[in-house]
Amino acid sequence: MFSLQAMFGKGDRFYGLLESSAQAARQSAQALGELLAQPPELRSLEQFKLARQREKNLAAEIGLALVDTFVTPLEREDIEALSAALYKIPKMVEKFAERWTLAAERLGDVDFAARAAMLERACAVLEEMVALLRKGMHLDRQKALNDRLQAIESEADRLILELYREAYANEHDPMRYLIRRDLFELLEKAIDRCRDAGNVIYTVVLKNS
């Protein structure tokens, strides 16, 4: 016999997995802030590897759950799109952390902390958006949160233009310039991934409101 209780239980499972994915993304951003503040002898990439592996495992679990579940709380393609978007965030953060660790000594006093803080803010907003899905569509609230994500992403775009301007004017070491550009662009892409996930959520809310 069809059971509403079973259906809602499966809905809770999907929401829980997506919330865990958003938490893993935020944890990777928090780990990045900590890494940038640590002295060389204490730097480790272990937290980033764990966050990405957790995200990978959650994405796989979501995929299996979609196969095993007849009734889902959101459309299947929306769950898949959001899961994929969330997975890309820790992946991009880990890539930045790996390259920054290799190049930090050569870069000297180049400061990535402000951009990393922007990424953490974006992940916090995204985590709130994912958690709100369980409570209903809440169009006005989701729009306000998505607008905040868009504002963070726009500010990241503005800052990278400032980086290019400053680097073109003052950076005389071609290799150092390329490393700086690569790392700043990776951080910008991580913020873009947060924006992409926010757009998926907002689209879902619009479709179901």
C-alpha cells in the first residue's frame, strides 16, 4: 500500500543529503581561510581531500537514491543539477589549495584572504538556501538570498578586474603574474560555482511556487 509517511521520509532523505552537501562546501571554504592563515610548517591539504571525498560520496548516494526512489520531493533533474553544482565547489577549492601550497613561497605577500572570505560568505548563503528547501518554496526569502549570492559574485568579478589592473601595472615577474592570475581565477570560479548552485535552487523555487 502506498504510504504518505514513506514518501515524506524519502523526501527528508534527499533534503538531508543536499544539506550535507552544502555543509561540505562551506567546510571546504572555512578550511581555506584557516590554511591561508597558517605558517608553512602547519599547512595540510587533508581537510580539503576529506571535504571533496565527502561531497563525492554524497553525490553518489544521491544518485543511488534517485534510482531506488519512485517519488521524490523535487524533480529528479533538479536534484541531480543541484547535487552536481554543490560537488563542484569543494573540488575547485581543493584545486586552489593545492596550487597555492606549491606557490606560496614564491608569491610572498600576495593576499588571498579577502577573496577566501567572500567564498565563505557565498557558501554560507548557499547553505541557508538549501536548508530552506525542506521548509517549502519561500519565494521571497529565496530571492533575497539569491540576490545576495549574485552580489557576492559581482563583487568577485570587480575585484579580479582590479587584480588585472594592478598586476599589469606593477608585476614585473611573468611567472609570478601567471601564478597570481591562475589562483585568483580559481577562487573566482569557486564563487561562480556557488552562484550556479543558487541559480538552480531559485529556478526550482520558481517552478514549484
